[in-house]
Amino acid sequence: MFSRRNLMIGCLATMTGTLLAAQTSSAKQMSMKEVFFDKDAPVTGNPKGRITVVEYFDYQCPYCKSSYDMVKKVVASEGDVRLVLKDWPIFGGASIFAAQAVLGAAQIGQYETAMEALMKTKGRLSEGDVEKTLTGAGLSMQEIAASVNRSNSKISGLLDRNYGQALGFNFVGTPSFVIGTTIYPGVLDEKGLKDAIKRART
């Protein structure tokens, strides 16, 4: 039988705009490739887009969830934008559990189904809420758990890298963005996101 404890074991080894070049020494050590083109980070929008929007988020963050549809709409309307989604689970065990589960779903081709189901939830989540939401979206927690176990090192490595990058950028909460050569440590409204993308084009 599926065990939440088994899903979480070992999956996390550690736990406006300012120019990228002006950040801390940790951020300076990060290359654009590491931030924008991590091979394990989920990408939506146009995977071959010229402009990249990177969002650091948490499934329990109310601002991440309330702005998700807007971010998705703007990315789609721009046409040539890649949206790189970086889990940064900062609200405790349920956030870690949710991130691991969705990244496990990604390994079996169900990333957007799992991600969007959790983004539609309201308020704080328990591990049980995460399970109920994902099974309600037609996903099998047994398949997800098996996928997480198979991909344990990949998932934990990705979460570690996301965590290190967020700290390197001095982010203090979610959502936070990197767009072009500029960081945006906080919520962006529709106009702010469009302006950031326009700035990145130039």
C-alpha cells in the first residue's frame, strides 16, 4: 500500500527588479544555463521560445495559486516564451510532499495534470489534501509513488538546485521570478509580467 512516508524519504537532501550581476556571490556563481535550462526542470509555454520566464513557487503559496492562470495566459499570448517552473517548497512538509508528487507525475507524462490540479486548490494543504486532489484529477498515487522512488536522485537533486538558486538570489518568498537578466522577488500582476517580458526582449 502507498505510504506518504515512503514517498518523502530521501527526496530533499537540503532544504522592483535587480540585475542578476548585482546579486550575492552565490548568485554570481550560477550560470544562465543552470537557471534557465536545467534539464530536469519542467517547462511549459513554448519550449523553444526565445524568452524564458523562471518562476520559483510553492503549492501552498496563495499568491502563486491566485496568479497561476494569469501567468499561463500571458505566456501563451506572447507566443515565444518558455515558462520554467521551479518548485521551492518553503511551507513545510506538505509543500515538500506536493512538489515530490508532482515531479513524480512529470516522470510519467502527467506533469501539467498534477500541477494544475494543485494550483486550483485553496488555502493550506495537508498531505491527505494533496493525495485527494491528485486522485481526483485521475492520477494514481501508487504510480506516482513508484515514479518518485525510481527518480529519487533526480527529484532531490532538482529541489536542491532550486533551493540553492532561490537563496542565491536572496528571494524571501514565493512567487519569485527571473526574466531575462532581471530578478523579480515577489508577485507580478499582468501588466508587470508583460512589461518584464518586453524588457527581456530588449
